[in-house]
Amino acid sequence: MSFSDYHLAERLMDLRIHEEWRQAELRRIQREARRAHQGRLAHQSCWSLCQLGSLIVSLWVRLRHAGLPQLRSAGEQMLLE
């Protein structure tokens, strides 16, 4: 193998290594972006469920204040009988 062949092979190896590092970094960034997106979705889902829960509670309070009879649990029903 001549010196120029060796130098060419070394340069080619350096380019391949550089490309693999670049691809690995790109995959890492994509993984982080997916995690951040999933975290944001989880936060939005939690917020939405909290809002829904608050709405249900406020509607229940309004119904009770509107004069609808209070629902009794099965235990209270048995005590009254």
C-alpha cells in the first residue's frame, strides 16, 4: 500500500466516523424532542382533566342549589329502611 492509498483510507475513515457522530447526534436530538413533546402532551392532558373535574363539580353544586334532591349512598339508604 502506498502512502497516498493509506492517507486516502485514513481520510475516508475519518469522514465515516464524522458522519456516524453526526447521525448519532441527530438521533439524540430527535429523542429529546419526542420526550419534550410527550411531556407537553401529558401536561396538557392533566390540565384538561383538571378543568373537566372543576366543571363537573361546579355543575353538581349548581344542581344541588337548584333544589334537586340529594342523592344518597347505598349505606345511607340501608340505615333509613
